[in-house]
Amino acid sequence: MSDRDILEEARAAFQLAADAEAENRREALDDLRFARLGEQWPERVRRERELEGRPCLTINRLPTFIRQVVNDARQNKPAISVHPVDGASDPETAEVFNGLIRHIEQSSDAEVAYDTALDFAVTSGVGYFRINTRYAGDDGFDQDIAIERVANPFSIYGDPESAAADSSDWNTAFVVDTLPRAAFEAWWKGAEAVDWDGDDYGRLGGPWLDGDRVMIAEYWRRERTTRTILALSDGQAIEEGLYKAQKAMFDALGVKPVGRPRQTASHRVTQRILTGAEVLETVDWAGRFIPIVPVYGEELMVDGRRRLRSLVRDAKDPQRMFNYWRTTSTELVALAPKAPFIGRKGAFETDSAKWATANVQSHAYIEYDGPEPPMRQGFAGVPAGALQEAMNAADDMKSITGLFDASLGARSNETSGRAIMARQREGDVSTFHYIDNLSRSIRHAGRILLDLIPKVYATARVVRVLGPDGAARSVGVAPGGAGGGGQGAEQLKAIGRIYDLGAGKYDLTVRSGPSFTSRREEAANQMIELIRAYPAAAPLIGDLLARNLDWPGADEIAQRMAALLPAQVKGAPPEVEQAKAQLGQLVQALNAAKAEIAALKQDRAHEARKLEIDAFEAETNRMKAMQR
């Protein structure tokens, strides 16, 4: 396909995606400005009030509801867990996948990407994060995988034909950004000048070229393709091209193809960097999914189109009512000191200038005419109706979002701890679909990682993996589980087992719950309660309690307490058990030898007795013969 055909296809696909998402993007931007930027008054009303000198207050309560949902998800972060599926996979390699995914998440600050995506999903209806590859160092060709945040969700245009709850069925996607012309020339063209007046760029209009800014787009395209796979003698299936590229290694291992090759359906993903007028770069992506993952808020299909809604969409009208009634009550109370003075006719002729400003300025004294002094109009009190309407609007916001005072940490009509927890659970249930949608997105991200890891880590190398507690260790990975030859192979063998990440099939699940640190603290608290209820357990679980406490030197304390455990609790170390097994085998062999010796001795005794009987019988026969 020529560049011109690619550009025509990209422009048509972008226009289709932009038209499909126009309504969602318009409402999402309005939600974002309303809830986070506080743009909650109509511009005409605000301008009129400012000209009249009247207050126009914005008391934004929506960020509190948003933070409640987002921070609850931060405390219960979904975690990816990989499991073996077929006979060629094993639990140890699955644990290496788990540790490698944890390392990828830690090294690329994946928590920031997840939190940003969920924040936008709750605030405006959709957020995104993406998966990318980058070189591990400036002096090599090894690559690592990174999970990156998308700070501007409005830069992503997904596949308008998608129907999945994640991006697993996306066939097109765009990531757009706009640059000034000077920056574009410096970054992409270098010393070569760009002919902005030429036919290609001259025909462009918005949004591809807008004044002095040009739009750069990542155009992702996924196409169906076929590939040839081979069955090898060691039980694994591999692409024919990969087998030919590594044929020398397979021959050295004695692995050969068996049976006939088979054609199978697959997908090929291509990334192109382009403007509306030229293709700047083309990259063949290693995976079979477009590595952009959406996190949806509330999702609806209406008239064949996906409609996305945020937490604050239906709470905007109660928020406007709350602002209006609080502004009204503030205005009424603020105007109370300006109440006029009332007196009989002619009472204000003396010091008329002071009386003209008496309700807005303070004076040391004011003279009046007549027997009685003028009286100020009495303050009617705080407007109860306006305050009641403001309270009604606040209650409406709670009812719409499903987050009541107990969920927000405020005192409500619940008195017992059980009642408070029950009301908090109601709030968690009403907003659980946001956290569940994040779990779905992370599950799809895990599938992308499972697809990428065997291809990115396809050379013999040492990788860093993390345990559930964050403890790091190094493992060796290599195709076929063999490190080959050379100094690198010796380094891999010195580490221990070499894992083949491309062998076998693996699946994953996503678990939502407290982090390992929270679970460790909870375990320590439960152990303390157990010791209080059953003090005799303290000598037996003291080392486990110390290990779960967040103290400096807790591990050393745990080791010292473990040394004081009784022998029957500690159990014998592995080498002792092995020695016992060997000793048992020797005892069995010795007993067998003794039995065999006893049997031999018995056989010899029988043989000697037989000889004696035979000799006695011969002597008897001789004597009988002499008597005759």
C-alpha cells in the first residue's frame, strides 16, 4: 500500500472515529470543566451578576465524591495473577511471569497510569493508559516493556465499531497531538524544510492543519493475517519463521519438526506516525493487540453507539441548585447591615449627609429632628427557606451518586459501628462498577503483557522479578530454556534455572483487594488479637508476628525468635531429612543382607547335616553287609 493510500485510509478512519465520539467527547469535556474547574454558572448569568455587584458563589462538592471512588480504588488495587494452562507450562514459569509483570508495573509507575485513567473515567466517562516498549539501556538492543499513563484522554480516538468492554477488538486507533510548525520542522524534518504551501499540506484543513499548528497522529491498524506454525518434537508449537531463524539452536537441542505445518489465523498490528499529508514513520508492533487500554465509566449502547457517562453527569443540576441557594442566602445575609433607617418626615434634615450614608458607613454621631430617634429596619434573620433548599440539593447529590455521609467520613444518623459499615458498603456497591471496569481494563492489559513478554524477552538475558512482598531477585530467561554458549550463558547458569517464556500457554486473573502492605498489617493485628486471647501461642508465632511488623530490624528480630522455637515446631532442615532418608535406605539394605546371610548359613547347615546322614547311612549299610 502506497503512502497516499495509507493517508486516505487514515483520514477517512479518523473522520469516522471523530464523528462517532463527538457527543461523548463534548459531554466529557463539559463534565471535566464543571466538576474540576468549577465552571458551574452560565456565562451570561455570571456576567450579569458581576455587573450588578451581586455575589456568584461556587461551592463545589463534586470533587469529594470523585476522590471517594478513586481513592477507594487506590486502596484496593487490582493485581494480575498468571496461571499455567497446558502441559507445556508450569507453575514456576507462571510465577516468573507474575514477578516480571510486577517489575514492569513498578519500574514504569503503572499505578500512576491506572489512577489517572480511573480518575478521568469517574470525572468524564472514560480514561486511558497504554503499553509501550523501550530500550533497556543506551548501549544495547535489549528492550523492556512499560505501562504509560495518558494525561490527556481527549488525544485518543478508539475504534468506532468496537463492542467489547475493553479494547480487545479494536482494529483502528489514533493518538493525536498538535505541534507548532517550528517544533514540527525541528523534530521530524531536521534540516529539510517543509513545503507548507505545497499541494499535500496546502489542501489540509482542520484538524490536521490549524493556523500555525500541525497535528501529528499515531495511526494504529490491526489486520487479520495467516501464519504457518510447526509442531516440534519437544511438544511445543512455533511459527515457521521463528523456527528457521533459530534452526541452529533447535538442531543443537535435537528438536525437529514433526508432522505437516498448519495455517492459522492471527493479527498483525502496525503503528504509523503521520500528518495529514505524509507518513513519517512505520513500526511493526510485536503483539497482536493495539496497546491502548480504555477505562470506561458507565457504559450504555444507545442506537448502536456507545454512550459513556461519568459519576457527576446527573449530579450537575443539584450542584447548580446548591450554588444558587447558597449564593441567595449569602446575599440576603450580606445585605442585612444595609437595612434603611425609618423615621417621621423631617427627622433627617439635620445631618442629612450623614443620614444618607448611615446604612453603609459608620459615624461617631448623627443629629436628628423630632422627639424620637429614627429606627433601623430589623434583620429578619437567616433565610430558612434558602438554607433548606440548599440542604435538599446537597441530599440530592448524595442520592444521585450513591455516596452518603458515612461513605464520605461525616457523621450521619447511624450510631453503631455496624450501621456505619453497612451504609459505607451501600456507597461502595453503588460505585463498584467503576472499580470493576478498571479491573477489566487491567485484565486486558495483562493479556497484552502475556502476548508481548515472550517476544520482547526473546533473547538470553537476566531479568529482575518481584515477589508479592516486593522482594527482588534475578532469573535467567532464554528461548528453549538454554542459554547457549559464551560468557552470558555461564552467567545465566550461575543464577539457576533458565526459563523459557515462550513455551506453554498461560492465562490470568485479576484480584482486587488491599495491597500486600495492608494485608501484612492486618495479619499482624490479627496475630496480636490471637496472642491476647491465647497467650500460649506467643512463643510459637512470635517470629511470624515480628516479620509482619513494620519495624526497622523486624526481619532480624524474626530470625532470632525463630531460633528459639522448639525442634518439633521448626522441623528438620532439608539436608537432615535427606540424610534420614539415606540412612533408612542403608538400614533396609543391611537388614536384607542379614536375612540373606542367615539364609545362606541355614543352607550350609542343611548341607552338612545331609552329608552326616549320608555318611551314617553308608556306615550302616557296610556293617549290615559284614554281618551277612
